[in-house]
Amino acid sequence: MPQQISTEQRRARLAVRHHLAAPAATVAEAVAGIVALHATDPATVHLSASARLASPAVSLVEQALYEDRSLLRLLGMRRTVFVTDLETAALVQAGCAADILVKQRKLLEQHLAQQGHPENVPEPAKWLASVEASVEEALRARGSATAQQLSEDEPRLRQQLRMAAGKPYEAIGNVTSRVLFLLAAGGRMARGRPRGSWTSTQYVWHPLDEWVPGGLRSWDPEEARVELARRWLRAYGPAPVSDLRWWTGWTAGQAKKALAGLPVAEVDLDGVAAVALADDLDPVPAPDPWVAFLPALDPTPMGWQDRDWFLGPHRPALFDRSGNIGPTIWSDGRVVGGWAQRPSGEIAWRLLEDVGGEVTKAVEVAAERCAEWFGEVRAVPRFRTPLERELSA
């Protein structure tokens, strides 16, 4: 009979391993605890890291990203941008991004063929390969460049596509971002320091093997998936296999093969079949009471597809229609409320359930600490959720 692991035990593991009840001493330690930071919204990287640090500071995250370059921002699971350490980045590149590259290149070739510009793109596959090579050559010649500069060097990046013709959401745009997407997914270029503050999305691009001298370690895709599954299980397990598939974006076959390469044990999560690393079945002691303010798209709530065990009935207030979570308040492994930054800098918050006076006071202190951390910076989440919109007004 599979070993039973309680919801309380899962919450204890989350608290300790994600450095929410036990703050990390370094940025590297904080990132390792959750495998990867979500980076679709650049502010999330700094907010998520700082929520897990004993002495949070934007400068520490920037040093790891842009000076030490021990962390890398890259395209990864589910076509999402993440920040990971270099070892994990190599796993993500081989185990996830390589598949995404194949699918997205084929899709772009199809769109190029359907645009009705045979004089510009007579052979989409050859045209695209030529543009990619030209852009990479231009980037190496400059050493670093913005998307605008690369478009100046390679005018074919301005080739237009008409998407969803005839529909209400029809749009015309250049191929620039999609070609750069392919080059990044292929590990040929990397996002460096943004132009502007840490909330900016305007990145300066670099050849990956120059930004990270020698490039990332080369992995066999199947071996990379085995190791990535091991890291995810250590941070997020025990969990149903469906959660691993969702987080990685793998097929059922890829997930099954990855787990077959690991010593795993079947476990029971209150009646739900799940897996855990075979050497990770001993209980984790419950930590002291804790409270945390986590940002939109934080990797902890985004680490599982099935979130009821820590989210409860609060999904409608805290998620947008695409499944993106907004800023959340946590207490002892559960989501108990949400928060937002107002234009004045005030941190407005609301508890969605009765947590008692002691926890409420801890939330008040955490809100004040959060406001002090932001200082004069204002960061509006890229994906707005119902409660965040209401509180920020």
C-alpha cells in the first residue's frame, strides 16, 4: 500500500524548501529551492527572490544576473521565460526549449507561407534560416544589441505578418520578436541587463556563449528530463504526475520516461495517487508560524496544476482568466489573502478568511516591510487579477 502523506506535511515541505519559513542566505540558495523563478514579468524575479531572502535587496539579484552571471534568464517550460542557475538552465534548454524551438519554427514557417508575400518570402524555411544567421552575425559584430538595433542591421526582421485575418483580434506585426524567440530557444542568444530599471522588459541581447563563457553544458534531452524531474520532485514533491507534466509542458510519454529514470515511490495524497523521490519519504518537521507576501506569478503557487490543497476557495479572486495568479498572502502553507501596490506606494491587502488576531498582526507587519522594500518603485503586475485591480485602485 502506498505511503500516505498528509496535506499538512506538503505544506511543511513547501514552507521549508521554498524558503518561506526558513529564509535563504543567498540568491542562489533561494532560486535552487524552487528550481526556477518565473520571469515573464521582470518584477516577479526580484520580488520572488526577495521574499525568500534573509536580507533582501534588488542589488543582490542584479549582481547574480548581470555581474556574476550565475543566474540566466531563458525561455523554458511552457514557452515561459524563467530565471535559473546555469546547471538548471542547461537542463531546461535540452529538456524543454529544444522541443519548443522545433514547434515554433514550423509554426512561423507556416505563417510566413500564408501571408501572400511570395516575392518577399519565396521559400519560408530557407528565408527564416538566412534571417536567423544574419541576425546572429549582426549580434556578434555588435557584441550586444537591442531588438531595434538588430532590426536596423537586418531589415528582414521588419517582415510583416497578418494574424487572425478577418477576426475581431486581427493584428499586423513584424516577425522581429518571433525570430529572436527562436534564436533564444535555440540557445544562440541570451537576454542581458534590461534598459531601465529592474521592472523593464526592454532587454539587451548577447550571444549566449559570450554572456556565459563557453555556453551551457550540453545534455542528452532524455537525460536532461530525468534530472529536471528529480529537481522538481525535490522542490515540489510529492505530487501527482499531472503536476509534473503541467509544470514542464512535457507529453505523457516524456514524463513517464523521465520518472522511469529515477528511484521514485508511489504515495497517497489524501486519496490522490502521486509520486515522490524514494529517498524523500521521511516527514519534514513543521516550521514555526510564518507569513509571506508573494508576487504575481510567483513560482510557489505556479508550481502545481492542482492547487486546492493550499489555495482553497480563493481562485476566482486571485487568478486571471488565463490561469495567472496575482499577488498573494500566505500563512503556514496556505493562501489566505491578496495584496496590491497602490500608486502612492501603499501596500493594500485583504484577508479572504478569518485567520485570527495573531496572524493578522503578522500580515500588517509584512505589509509595512513590503512597502519599505519597494520604496519609490512602482510595479504593476503584467497580468491583472480581480482582487489586485480592486485593491490597487
